[in-house]
Amino acid sequence: MSKRELLTHVDEAGRLRMVDLGDKPVTAREAVAEGFITVGAAARRLVRAGQVTKGNAIEAARLAGIMAAKRTAEIIPLCHTLALTHVSVDIEPRRAGFSIQATARTSAQTGVEMEALTAVSAAALTLYDMLKAVDKTMVIRDIRLLRKTGGRSGVRSGVTGERRS
């Protein structure tokens, strides 16, 4: 099997295409992604004290993540538009910044990994935007899929690559 045959978004002539989901069954699907943003101590203190001049940075980032998940197909080429049944974005303070975890759910013919990853990315970017005036050292890092469920592959952990049925 050639590499091209493994790439579902490329046809036999090498042209990009949207995958046809018509014959796939609708199943319950969930994806969980995470990421981290390092933030300096002064900016973390402002967030904790609710003194960020642009407003509540955590709630703005949470909302941005939810909104981004809902619009993933508009920003990621070839993603299918999905009717999401649930999106949550949790942002927790850590010693060096904030951890971000997003969960996306749907009942559909394709998974919600991109929606969960997009939610984490948008939340991290929003924190960056809201804090950039006071912290020029922030780094967004380690955005990854933790796990997905549903579809042919069953439960799959992004951390270990492990599959379970």
C-alpha cells in the first residue's frame, strides 16, 4: 500500500478531496485534547486577582475555545461540518502557566478530534492575546489529542497510540 493510499484526503491523482462519509454509520463520538501555555508570574497574578485590563481572561478563553470548536470546518480545510452535542473547555492554573483541556462530542459519521484540538488552540491563543501586554515570554505548547472514542477504531489514546475495542 502506497502512502497516497493511506491518505484519505488525497485521490489517486494526488488531488485533495473531502472524504465521502455517505456509507459510514453514525456513532457516538468523543475527543479530548489538551495544551499548555506558559505565563510569567506577574501575568498569572493579574489573572488570579481578576485585574487583566481586557477582562476575565479565563472565561474569555473558555468561550473562545467553545466557539472555535463549533466553527472548525470553517478554518480547517476538508473538515466536515459537525453538529456538536457538547463542548467543554477547562482551564486550570499551573505553576508555570495554564493547562487547557477540551472535550467535544457528537453523534456523526466522523470524529471530533479536530474540534477538540481547535478548542484548545483557540483558548490558548485567547489567553496569549489577553496577556501579551504584560508578558512577552508566553509559549503555547504541547497541544495534542489525549483520546478519542467512537467509529471503527473504538477507544484510542493519543498519548500511547493504544487502541481498545
